[in-house]
Amino acid sequence: MSTNEQKAQQLVAEAEKKLGPRGFFGSLFGGSRVEDAIECYQRAANLFKMAKNWPSAGSAFNEAANLHLRAGSRHEAATNYVDAANCYKKSNINDAVTSYIKAIDLYTDMGRFSIAAKHHQSIAEMYENEAVDIDKAVQHYEQAADFFMGEESNNAANKCLLKVAQYAAQHENYSKAIQIYQEIATSSLESSLLKYSAKEYFFKAALCQLCIDHLNAQHALDRYVEQYPAFQDSREFKLLANLIENVEEQNVDGFTDAVKGYDSISRLDEWLTTLLLRVKRQLGEKPDLC
């Protein structure tokens, strides 16, 4: 055991001693003792962090947060719950989520929705990258987006919604993905700074349409050009038009050549490759693009 861990454990023992055998309620009328106990837990947590003992650091921050909450200091409690979550997520995602949720509940109760949204986003990223629970990740991305939109943080909301659309398409919920991509593309056109990015969202929406039916994709493509005439000059539009034509004609070689030509200049990512393979299967081909 490191020196820092020994000092931290001594501080935890000191905090418990200050609270007495009945814990917080035994010290309810001894405010200074409660404050001293909180300080001990916080100092212990930081020492545990220095020793990289993340579970113990999270536990100490969590105890400090509980004391703050029972004393009515909601902001301080929320801060320490987040501190606990940041430690727990290095060792136990479930404990991290529990602490984040406690902080979120406090922040929403205080009307701090932007902060709550950021923590929902943090939970989503943990489920996405570490726990690999996409359903829960999407749930928290959607909640984060709702809170961000309520605070008119549209860029932050769109970032979360794009994640929702990405996974909706991967799970073949194309209608949901299309709706999100179309809405973000339309809103992007209202901004001179974001206008150029609309082509990417129209491209992805049309590709989702093509996974359903090539006629849907053609009608969608026509609508998108009406909304954003410059889209027609893009490589994305030309690829889509070529793919739609080849699907309609059941031209496997033409489809493959169109994809190869696009990929030679703009490398296809995993998401695009997945959707293009699904479209190609409509032609009765083996699942490869080349």
C-alpha cells in the first residue's frame, strides 16, 4: 500500500469518527463536525486519486456528496457526485453511471439543464465506447439532445442527434435516421457557417432512403436539390444518382464501379460501407463492394 493510500484511509477513518456512531444524523447539530468530515472525505479522495485507487477515490467523493446532500448543499453534492463518477468510470462503469445520474437529478432539479445534458452525453459515450451497450448509449444521447435543445444549444444537440441517427441506420431504423438527417440538414441551411455541411446530411438521408427503395431515394434526392441547389454539383449527389440508376437497372458492375470511383477519392468509412453493402444485396450480389 502506498503512502498516499495510507493517508487516505486515515482520513476516511477520521471522517467516520467525526460523524460518530450514528453517522450524519448523530452529528446533525454539530455542523462543524459534518463540514470537517466532508473535508476529510474530499482530501482522502484526492489522495486515492494520486495513488490511482479509483474505486476508493470514487467512494470517498460519493460519501462527501451524500453528506452535502443531507446538509442541503445540492450544488456541492452534485459536484462531488460528478467527481465520484469521473473516478468510477476508470474502474466500474455501472458505479459511474449511478453517480452521474445522482448529479443529473440534482442539476435538473436546480434548472441546470446544459450541465445535466453534458453528463447524459458522458454516460452515452461510456456505453458507446466501453460498455458497448448501444441501446443505452442512444437513450442517453437522446436525453442529452432534448436538454441541449431546451437550452437552445442547437450545435451540441445536433452532435448527439447525429449519433442517434448513425445507430438508427445501423439497426435498420431508417425512418428515424432519415428524419434526423433531414432536420439537421434543413437547419444547417439557415446558417452561413453550417450551410456547406448540409450536403453530408442530405447524402446520408438519401442513402438511408436507398436502403428502403430506389424510388424513395430518387424522390428524396429531387427534394434535397430543391432545398439546396448546390448539392447537385457535389460528388455525393453524383454517386447517389449513379447508384439509383444502377439499382433500377439491376446493374451490379455499374454499382460496383460507382462505389470504387467514389472510394478512390473519398475513403468510405465503416458506416457508409455497411449501408452500401445492404443496397448491393438488393441486386442479389455477395456482400462485397469491390
